[in-house]
Amino acid sequence: MAMLRAVSPHPGMVRPNLRVIGIPDLKAALAKGLEDFMAMPTHVLFLIVIYPITGVIIAAVTFDQDLVPLLFPLASGFALIGPFAAIGLYELSRRRERNLEVSWAKAYAPLSSHAAGAIGAVGLLLTAIFLAWLVAAMGLYWALYGGESHASVFAFAEEVLTTPRGWALILFGNLVGLAFSLAALAVSAVSFPLIIDRGADAGTAIETSVALLRENPRTMLTWGLIVAGLLVLGMLPLFVGLALVMPILGHATWHLYRRAVAP
């Protein structure tokens, strides 16, 4: 049996115990996520539609508003709120695991339950992190380029890839993005599944998620890298790959929660 680490309860809150997890747990969660996706492919049609369209809209708005430097922050930062978008996937995995009725109509039942407030609170926090990332990214660009504009995304890409100023933007931009990604991972690693499964309040869910990262830093950082890598692969073909990557990661997150948080 996996060793358990108790999480000290916060006054007024009861937090669950956390298991010590490792790379085998991540592999098992991904395998289970793929299994859920294969068993319930018709229930992720909303992702097949939403994510590619969202990618196109992000690109179109960026080009039209002459905010080319924000294209990458928008595309990459959008993943920060991905855990909130996967609410329906957690519920589908939960219902399948318990042999309950599984249907698209049931996927968003948590949003109409007592858990809706906690889900909304954590979702708003992730949205705030996303917006803060956009502000930080644009601030970094202004610090390096001032009000300078670029004729096209290709001209901007050439500038970024071939000049010292562009290399500085890449370096510091990725460092800042890493910080925001860690914040989002700490907030959302298991918070939504915990709310859906046990009706936890937002504070308890976030504390438990942060504690999981603190108690299993190497494993959870590896999980963050896996998620980031798969999302990048999904974005490459004009965001269409996200229609496969996001459902699998969403289901896998549920199973990671089940392995990491003790009953």
C-alpha cells in the first residue's frame, strides 16, 4: 500500500491525507486517461469544436489588433485555464469509475450542484493568473521594444529568433511563464476533482492541491512538464491536436487525483 502523508488541517477545514506518488503513478494516470477517452470519445465533441475555433479566434484577434507579441502568451497562457475547461471530463471519469450513467448531459452536473460556487471560485483564480500572465508578457515586451510594432507575425518571429533583444524576450518570457505555470499547477493540480468528488470548499481544495505539490515536488513538476509538452504538441497543428490532448489530460488528471488523495 502506498505510504500516506497527513496534511495538517487548517482551522475550520478538513483536508484529506495525501499519498506519496511517483513516476509510475503518472504513467498509470495517463494510461487510465487514454482508456477513458477511448471508452467515451463521443463525449469530448465539445472540445473538438471549442479548442480549434478558440485557437483561430486568438490568432485572428491578435492580427487584427496589431498585437502580434501577444499571440504566444495568449496561446500558451490559455492552457492555464485548461483545468477549469475540463470540468466535464472529471465528472465523466468519476461516473465511469463508479459505474454510473455516463452521458454528455451528465458531464456538467457539478455546475448545477452545491459545488458550483467552489468551482467558480477556483476558476476565477485561474482566470486571474491567466490575465496576470498576459499583463506580465506585454510589460516585458514593452520593456524591451517600447512602442515598436512589426509588419507581420513573420517579421516579429524573425526579430525574436535572430537578435539579442529577441533572445532576451524568449529567455525572460519563458522564465515568467514558468512562474505562472507553477502557480496554476499548484492551484489546480487536484482542486477541481476534489470539489467534484467530495464537495470540498475552494479553500480546502486549493490547500490540498498546493500541499500535493509541496509533498511530491519532483513528481508534480514532472507532471507539469508532461502536461506542457503534450499541450505544445497539440497546439502545433493549428490547435487541432488539443481536441485529443485535452480530453486525455483531463481524464488523466482525475485518475492522478484518485492516486494522490487518500479516500
